Amino acid sequence: MTHAPSAPVAPSALELDGLVRHFAVRGGTVRAVDGVSLAVARGEVLGLVGESGSGKSTVGQCAVRLDRPTEGTVRVDGTDITRLSRRALRPLRRGFHLVFQDPSASLDPRMTVERIVAEPLRLHRLAHGEELQGRVSELLRLVGLRPESARRRPHELSGGQRQRVSLARALSVEPRLLVADEPTSALDVSVQAAVLNLFSDLQRDRGFGCLFITHDLSAVEFVADRIAVMYLGEIVEQAPTADLFASPRHPYTAALLSAVPVPDPAVERSRRRVVLQGDPPSPLAPPAGCRFHERCPAAVDRCRVEPPALRTLPGPVPRQVACHRVDEDGTPPQL
Amino acid sequence: MNTQLAAGRDTPLWRRLAGNGPVLAGGTVAVVFVLAAAAAPLLAPYDPARADFQAALQGPGWSHWLGTDDLGRDQLSRVIHGARASMQVGVLAVVLAFLVGVPLGLVAGYYERFTDSVVSRVTDTLLAFPFLVLAVGLAAVLGPSLLNATIAIGVSLVPQVVRVARAETLRLKHLDYVQAALASGGGPGTVLFRHVLPNATSALLVQATVGIPAAIISEALLSFLGLGVQPPDPSLGVMLSGAQPYIAAAPWMAVFPGIAIVAATLAFNLLGDGVRDVLDPKGPKRGGR
């Protein structure tokens, strides 16, 4: 597992700074994303973890500018793309792409696999004619699909095969940044592992930076170098994968991790679990103070009033946490 | 159930269409009409405009199957040629409505905001008029002729086409595969013509099959009112109009063109309904499975 250099010289593959995305709805504003800052170094996989409704997908949409942030900046490979118009963005889209959650929805049902995979190459005028065909076959081989698949249509493929097509399309332009929005959640469990393995291999070979959005902790433990945990539009903890799994600091992270079943009955029976009460509050009216305080087993009066800032903890590995109850030296509260 | 549905989706389109009762019935009659219209000069036993006063107001018989009118013209020949006029107007008006309506709907749905406001307000205003009233009004302004009637009917159909095209664009543009096309570097052209339009064809096809009978009826109405086909050229509407004074003495003069209009309209409506049922996976399933 490779850790990102602490002071990267090259620009990050992705850099979000104070990203805010609010949606005006009847009766108020949905604060889907409320001040998210994160960086994905070149060749690094950052796992973005959170419950549904935490705003993690919106972060992904903003990162590839399929959505326009309300505030904050989005830099891809050092270029600020926050306010660029659709037209101005088009040539830059070579540098980043995304994989959607549901491959049956993200592939045009009327196109053949060949045309789907070729589309980005064609649109960026990177290849045509026989060269284009060659590139497409090469990409299909790369994602483990047989050449015959090229003439199939999405509905003739299995879920796993469709997600491979989606991956081939995203990688066709050799992007430096890939945003993967729950790429395995819509797949059967048996297929998830195969697609994750493929993804991980491709990432190692091609070295693209990746924002891997998921609620599946076992998936993210497998592919991510670092993990950022989101709760209700904010990042509450960020740490290298191994450190986060070994010693979560934020009570929410601890609760998330303890919800993952351990495949050993003895351990499973004896381990202590942090069980949260209630549902996440509505992003229409997030609670005052720390957004997690209503469900936090360690909350004190201060948590109900003062929103905690995301602060860097001392120590050899770079990790950040937003919690009043985590001590200066990084000791987490007793749960 | 699920496997049956899956099998249904994989069956070729023509097979699903052929297995649908309304499509089969409506389609057969519609094809007869189209063929009759196309081959009218070959099929009609008489010149539809030739008067024969010796044979005026004859009832249906061996020499004139559907009888003759007040000028002794052969009713069968006039119905066949009238169907030709109806089909011409029906098809041309729908083509015109699509040529104007589809691009407007696509653009309105894609750009939203200002463009959409303008297109939608104009469409809504036109939709506020009943279809036939709009067609009659436009035809009256343009002046009586078959071409003007076609234009009037086509323009009257435009708002409905715009609506369907816009609704489909709005629905499709938020789907992941359209978003993926944007992420792949696609612009409005790619999105609209490579992704939205091909996926909107079913809805538009249905709209076309309901547009044709509407156009046939309005052609009959306009011709009846003297705003469409001009006598002595035959048209189902002109025939009805001419039959009015003789409705008691020679009812066949009104009955046969009337049956032709009803049959053509019914056939295309059945076809349209059936096509919609077959193409819409959420629509009601008719016929046994």
C-alpha cells in the first residue's frame, strides 16, 4: 500500500477546497455538501465513505463537473475547473472520467459495446477508423471482455460485464483522475470481488488517481490508500486506510467500522460494538454544533453548540479528525 | 414472471408488434388504406371527376359498387381517390409537424431556462386552442387549398410533438448514460442526436401514429368546410359536404365516405395504441401471455 507523499510536488490529481453544494427545494435548502476539502494525489486511491444521503455522490458529481458547486473550488491536475462553462470544459474532460454505480443505467441501451467504449475517443478525436477499432479491442481485452462482446448491446451482458464496459469507457482516454461512484454496489456479491480486483489491477498498472466513493467498507479497505469519512455533508475523519481501520478516532468512524461483520464467530461474539441510535438528521436542517452529536455516544454539551473543525493530529501519519472529544494527542473518547 | 418479462424484452420488435391484436387489426386496415391511396389511379374503376348525368344518384349496384352522386360520379372511385388525399395530408402534415416540433422540443428540453420558457409558453398557448379549431383558423387565414390545409394541420400538430420531444429530453438527459456522454466530452449535438433522439423514438413513433388519424379527420373537416381539397377533386370531406342535401334521398353518398373516414381513423388509432402498449414496458399488457 503506497501512501501519498506528504508534500506533493506535482499537482494533485484532484483537489477540492471548501466545496459546498446546496440545493434549493421547496421549504428550504438541502445542504448536501457543506465545506468539503480533500486531495487525491496522482496515482492514489482515496476512498470516500459515508451513509446514503451523506453527500458523497454529490462530491463526485462536482469533482467531474457534472454538477456545479455552490461554493469552493475544484482543481483537476492543477487546473481550476470550478467555474468553466460546459463548452470550455469539453477539451479538458480527457483528463478525468467517472464510473457510475448502476452499469445498466450508464450504458446507452441502443448502442453496441464497441460504440460505447469508442465514444470518448471519438469525441476527443483521439483515434478513428481502424486505429479506433484497435484501441477498442485493446480496451475490452484490458477489462477482461472477449472481442465478441464488441458487437453486443448492454442488455445482452451481465451486470459485471456491463461494469467492465463502463470501466473501459472511462479509461479509454487515459484519464489522470477517475471518480468511481459506488462502482460495485449494484453488482452481485460474487461479481463484486472480480470487478474490484480488476479495478485494483488497472489502477496499479495505469496509475490514475481515483476518488472511490462507496458505503462498502470492505471494498474500500481493499482498494483505497487513504479514506475520508463523510457525515451529513462534511468530512469527519481522514486517514490512511490501515490506520483508520486499526484505530478509528471519530466516534462515527468507530461506529461504521464496528458495523462490519467479522468472519470469525468467536471474535464476532466477543467484540464490542458501537451501535448508533436513530437515522441521520435531514440535510435540510442539520443540527447545530457537531452534526453528529444527536447520535453520538460520546457527545457532551460543547458538541451541541460548537461545530468542530477538521484538525490535523500529531503523529507520523497524516490524519485529520473533526471531533471535540478527540484529545490533542489524538486519543479517541471511550465509547 | 421476471423471466417472462426478460424474454419479452429480447423478442424482436416486429414480432412483439405482430403478436399484438390492435396492432395487427389496425395495421392491416391502415396498410389497405395506404396501398389504395398509392395505387388509386390503377384501382379506381372510373375517373373520379367525370360526371355522367344519366347515372346520377344511383344506389349501390353492379356497375357502381358504392353508387353514384348527384352528378353521376362513381362513388367508389371518389372514395379511393379521397383516401389518397387523406393519406397525403395525414402523412405530410405529420412529417411537417415532426420536422418543426422535434428540434424545438429537443432544444427546449436540453437548454431549459430561457429557451424552454419561450418554446413552452408558445406551445401552451397553441395547446389552449382545441386542435380542430386551430387547424380551421389557420386554414382560413392561409386560404383554401390542399397544400394550405396540410400546412395548417401540420402546424396544429406541432405543439403536441414539441411536448413529447421536450418531455423525453427532460427525462433522458438526467439518465446516467447521457451524463456519461457529457463526461466523455460530448456536447449538445452528441447528447441530443446520438443519445436522446434514438432513445425517444418509441415515444415519437406513438405520437406519429396518433397524429395521422387526427390529420385525416381534420382534412375531412377542412374539406367539408371548403377550406381543403377544392371540388371537383375528390376528398372524403368534400364528398360528405356534397352529400348533405341528399342525405335522405341518397344516403349512400354520405355513408360510404363516412365509413372510410371512421375506418381509417380507427385503424390508425388502434395501431397507435397497440404500438404504445408494445413499446412501453409499464403500459397495460393486453392479450394472453
